[in-house]
Amino acid sequence: MKASDVLSSDQTDINTGLVESRRLVDAALDSLLPAADVSPQRVHEAIRWSVFAGGKRFRPALLLASGHTFGATNECLLRTACALEMVHTYSLVHDDLPAMDDDDLRRGRPTCHVRYDEATAILAGDALQTLAFQTIAEDERLSPVTRVRLNSELGRAAGTPRGMVAGQALDIQAEAQKVTGDELDEIHRLKTAALIICAVRCGAIIAGSSEVELEAVTKYATSLGLLFQITDDLLDVTATETELGKTPGKDARADKATYPALYGLEETRSAAARAHREACLALESINRPTIALKQIADFTLNRTK
């Protein structure tokens, strides 16, 4: 069964689609990443330790679902999906460092700097980031114009002033500070939603969607990105270490700006429901089979880890 069969079908078990999507992406990642026995071995071992630590491959699944919605094939989508996962993994490796979030666990096992060392973790993250752009640039299934556009989308989403790095910087600045709801939304539109938006937009761009369709699916992804962060904040309060695969409660201990800290649990749950409704509403204007994107929104609202 192909991801295109699963992620675009009218069925309720989105978990099946995510498993199949992850299988395809993992196989592609394995072929794209340097082998562990290639010099410098320690860096390449650390890269593979981090990339193949588990996880749902949420962003690649979104890219595939968006691309399938507008008619693209797996063959045209997979390298860019892998590039998104490389950037996401690099961000986790760096976020876990002592200078940032200082986490010992990621996906249920030691973080990269704990398993290896800080210098190796920094280099592994750097390598993943640059390999992501190389992976798109060398994708001969796509036109040169499309490759340039995709790398531009990824660069904006990953960096500053309107991307993931900017969001992380604002998140650090907000520690132990009072923030407004608008400021909190802005942090997470950048830190979390930017790469989710990028995934959805890149899938649509590869498929050749119209600009009107691209605008609509961007609205969906913007709401989905906030929904993902809201549920992430909730899980940090309510889930166990086994469920999360990482240390729970660290946001509160670090005095980070979070939705539960600002609004309390019940209002945060209401905010999640609103973001879910807005994401689904954005899909209604797209005259394409958007069931997979709707299922991903439902999955995000109800996720337990």
C-alpha cells in the first residue's frame, strides 16, 4: 500500500496512514544520509542516532498529504519531505543542548549530546541543516525553478526573521517574563508553526496548486501549527515521561511561556478546539480531496504523545 493510497482515502484510522508515510520517509532518509561507517564516523553515527530515534514524521506526512491533495506523486515529494525532517531533527538536536533546553531524553532515549558529546551534537545538527538544502537542490525530478522556490520556502521557515530560529530566540527571551496572548501566539507561529506551514506549502507547490489554493492551505497550516503547539503544551503538563518519550514538566520548571501557564488547562483546551475548527474551515474552500489534511488536524487535536 502506498502513502498516496492511505493518506488520501476516506477512512478514520489516520494512524495507518502515518505509519505507512513514516515507512516511506525512513527508507528515503536511509538512502540520503551518510552511512555510519563513513568518515567522520562519530558525526555520522550521531546524525543517524538522532534521525532514527523514532517519531511520527509529522512534517513529512503533512507534506505528502498536501502534495497528494493537489495530485503529486510520492516520487516527486519524498526528497523534500526528507529535507523537512532533516531540518526538524537538527532543531531538536540543538534545542536539547545545555545552552538551550538542556534535555537528557528525546523520544525515550538519551539526547544526541548525552549519547555523544556537545561538539558532536552541534556538528550533527549543522550537517543535517545543510544536507536538507542539498537534498532539494539535487532533486532531478523537479524543475530548477521549483527547487529554488522550495529552498526559499525552507530557508524562510527555518531561519529569521519569520521562522523557527526567530521563534526559538523569542521563546528564550520570554522565559520568566510576562507575555500577552498575542505575544505567545507569535512565538509559536514562528517556533513551531513555520515549519508546519512550510511542509504544507511545499507539498502544494510541488503539485502545482494554484495561488488561491496555496493561500487556503496556508491558512489551514497556520491554524494547525498553533494547534500542534497548544497540544504540545498540554501534554507537557498532563502526560507521563513514558507517553512523551521525554521529560515532562520542563516548561514549568524553566518558567517558559506556555498556553497552560497563561490561560490554565481548560481555556487552553478551548484554544485547541478553536484552532482545530479554524484549520478545518480553511479546507472547505479547497475543491480537492482534503480528507487526509482533515484527518491530520483531528489527530493533532486528540494526540496523546
